[in-house]
Amino acid sequence: MNTSLFEIESSKPLPKDVFGVGTAVLSGFALSVESELLSSLKGIAERSPFRNMVTPGGFRMSVAMTNCGRYGWVTDRTGYRYDHIDPETRQPWPDMPASFLQLAVASAEAAGFPAFSPDACLINRYEPGARLSLHQDRNERDFSQPIVSVSLGLPAMFLFGGLERVDKTQRIRIVHGDVLVWGGPARLRYHGIAPLRHGEHDLVGSIRYNLTFRNAG
Ligand code: MD3
Ligand code: FE
């Protein structure tokens, strides 16, 4: 068990609900475990490499993805789904590393979701210019479970809308080590990432990674 995570948790009041009920921005919450996360990530990508998936509409995504855990999120011409098998390797996705699981559960708990049980971790890799257009995450079975997002590497502009696509969006800059939690009434809010700006991160290089932990069911 990594104690520094809990030192952070108990020593600082956490700014919650900045985007409304069910949201929490835990600034720097992942910093104390950054090297464990990055080395685990390397091991995952060796077994299930990052790839640019194709949307049902036929577009190649600018964000490259892989997964770990019991389920992985995939998209192809037939649609979006969670699958136990990586379609590229035809093997199960790599196990979720203990460092990932521990951070995800501690983050959800700090945000007021003590029963989070992630069985899927989608890993997004952004190169400069890559973006994720406004969408909802609704392929999971149980919307009472939150989503936990961990950002590593280059900063990003996060777009956060409402329950309808047309609702106005707020933006915040998220940086290396930030953890965001979305649950309850925020669980189905639209969100996205603006095109990644060029830059260089000391530890990660010219890349942004995002780990999103979910209970896919
Ligand atoms: C708000 N990823 O993988 S994480 C995704 O930074 C995704 O790569 C973005 O959106 C990224 O689906 C944003 C933050 C996030 C994730 C899920 C949410 C915010 C959310 C679900 C509901 C509301
Ligand atoms: Fe999403």
C-alpha cells in the first residue's frame, strides 16, 4: 500500500464539485505513484500495443488506445463495445496492475464513491494535435459506478458539457498527475479533449496519456 497517497488525502482539503455535483478534481493525486504508473503502462503496451481504432462511421481516431483489466473498450465498423479479448492480439487484455487499481479506488473514495469496483481501464495516448470530440460514456452497464480519470504527461484542455450535446461547455486545463472523478448526476455529462498542444514533459516526453477506470460490468 502506498502511504503517500493517503498522506495527500488527509493533509489537504480536496476541491470537490467544481463542475457540479458528482465531480471532483484531485490535483496532483497521482504524483506520488507516477513512476509505478508509467512502468506498468509500458508493460501493458508491450502486450497490447496502442492502436488507432476506427469509429462506426469509418473515421480513424486521432487518439491511440489500449486497455487493461477484465474488459477493454473497443470500436470498429460494427460499433462500440466492451470485450474481454483484444481484437488485435486475440488474447485477453493485460491484467489491471495493482498500482492502477489502488489509485482508482482511493481516488473514487476521496471523491465520495466508496464502492467503486473498476473492471476496465481504457488507456488513451495523445500526440500533439490529437483530440477527442464531445461524447458521453454510455457503454457501461451500471451508471451508479463513477469513472476515474488519471492524466500523465502533457497538459490538456478538458471540455465539460451537460447532459445534452448542445449544452454549453466549461473548460479546464488538466496536468500531469491530476485525477478527475465523475459520478452520480455527472456520470452521463458530455465531455471531450481539445487538440493537444505541442510540448515536452520531463518524464513522459511529447505525449499525454489518460487512464480511465470504469466498471463495464
Ligand atoms: C465526464 N477520455 O476515454 S477523461 C474517454 O482525457 C475520455 O482521454 C478523456 O473521455 C481523456 O472516454 C477524458 C475524463 C472523463 C472520462 C469520462 C467521463 C470525464 C467524464 C464520463 C462522464 C463525465
Ligand atoms: Fe469519455
